[in-house]
Amino acid sequence: MIRTGLLTILLVHGAATAQAFAAGGAMRDLVPVDPPYKVTSGLSGKDGKPAKDISGIACMPPKDAKRRCLVVNDENTGAQFITIDGHTITPGADIDLVGRGPNPNTLGTPPSKNGCSGGEGKFDDLDGEGVAYAAPYFYVVGSHGCSRGKAKFKLSTFVLARIRVDTAGEPVGPGAVETTYRLGDALGLAEAVSAYYTQDLQTDDGDATPNGLNIEGVAVDGTRLFAGLRAPSHDGKTFVVEADVGALFSQGHEPLKAAPQVIPLSVGRGAGIRDLAILPDGRLLVLTGPAQGQTDVPYSLFAAGASVNAKLEPIGRLTGAEKGAKAEGVAVLGDKRILVMFDSIKDGGPLEYTLP
């Protein structure tokens, strides 16, 4: 079934177009704008260390010229609030999302499928890979895949969380955090990608042949959640899995039964989604990068139109980041302003870009 709502994104370009994107033939370079951002006191990493694995960010609309945002460091069990005032980022409180063991109140049931060759690992970090905001909630998504190094199945990474906040961005009461396993059900029911769910991401020597599924981006329009997949990547296509927010967070422990819509995006060979966001005009902003460990795939931006016949629009390649930085989080700050944060660099190395 093809949806024709606000974010219908059935976008299939030809293979030649996908190859041109991968080679940079249809892309322009995007250069960071000044002044640079300053992080006042350092973001929280694992075990109190400085954060070097920022993998997602989302912000509320501005209030008194400031923005309340949430960032996730993928080795933590939770996320961290921040405030953006001009070009200054002030870290705020951490909020735990998965704790140190399975929560009996998590909605749905734990995944029954485990094809990870390393077997079952311990319940520890969330491996949070994306953050979204749709009033009155922030959403944080775990990777929902085997661990990249040891191919372990860790239940803590198969959780989708949301945090109810007030208009100031403060968590509302002791029950502000809800968690669910049902996004895993959606992945297991998603016909085009289900065969890759709980499969190894790559072999020990870096071979990407297993092409196992993992989430690296999320966006929410209020009623629909869009999970952007880093892998699998096939013939220049990557995938977005669309699920109903109400079904994901309905009370009880019944599994999700409705198959989700799977949206293929032709973004270039070897490329996968690194984050998603909603643009002011309702289109989906897609941040892409290497699906595995490829060194010849640039970090790029695309926009997905809002109608059945809309095309995937290449926006540009990101430039100006420190060597080794991996673009993994994007937040929309205005009509043409975006903020990108990076993995493998202290405090996410925030850079602002202007969209053409």
C-alpha cells in the first residue's frame, strides 16, 4: 500500500542516478558557516568520560531565542538534555532510558529472533542511534542490530524510548519515560528487510557481505515514526521503515502485528542512512554515509518530497569536519539552517550548515 499523506516517500531512482550520487556527480559541497559552536562544559560519555560518540540530536522549537534539545551518546544507557543559545551549547541533565536490566514495564515483548553469530550479550548500553522530537515527546531509538565488534545480541539495544516533556523541555513526572520492544516487531515484519534483522553487520575482517540490519536515524511526524536504516544497503538503495506511533506505544505486552511500510531510497552504492529529520516544509531530511566501513562514500544530505511522484533531491556533501569525524546527527534549526553533530570527535564537533 502506498500512503499519500504528509510524508509519502516512495522514491526509486534508476541505478545510474544512484551511481552518480555515490560518485558525487549530482552533489555540491556544503561548507560550515561561522561563527563556530562552543560547548561550555562537555557532554557526558560512558562512565563519566567525555562524550566522543554523539549519534543523534533533536530540538524543540525555540523559546526566548533558545532551544531545548536532546542528544544521545551511543555508549550510554540514556540521553542528555542540552540548551542552544546562539552558538553556545550548554549541557544539561542526563536521563536514563534503559537502566541496568530489562524493565518489566517495557511495552510489547522482547525479540524472539536472534541470528547474531556471537550469541547473547549482556544488557548494558542502549546503543542509541537517533533522536526525534514531536510534541510532547522526545524519541530515542536503539540500533536494533547485532553489536558491530563481537556480533552479540544485546536486548538493551532493541528498545525504543520516548520522554514526555513540558513546554520548557523538562520531563513530566516520574513516569515520563516509556519504552517499547515493538519497533523490533516492525523490523521483523518489514518484507524488504526482515531477512537481515538480527543478522551480523559484517564479518570479523570487515566484510560487509552479511549486511545485517541496524537503525541509525529516526524522525517522527506525530503519528508516524520513520526508522532510517544504515544497513542493509542493496544496489544503491537504503531503506526507511515507517510504523504507527500509537501502535508502538499501546499499553500491554502484545506484539505488533501490522506490517510496516518500507520505503526504498536510492542514495548511492555503499551508502546508508545516518540520521533523519523533518524539514519545515514537511519533507524528510536524509543524512547518509558509509553503510559499513567504506572510505569512498561521502557524508551527504538528501530531501525526500511529500507526494507519491516526488523525486529524491540531492542537497550536498558535508565538508569542514575534523579528520575522522562521522556525521551521525542532524537537527533542523530553521528554514535553511541545520546543525550536524559527529561521532568519533569530542562533544560531537557541532557544525552549522545552510541548505541551498
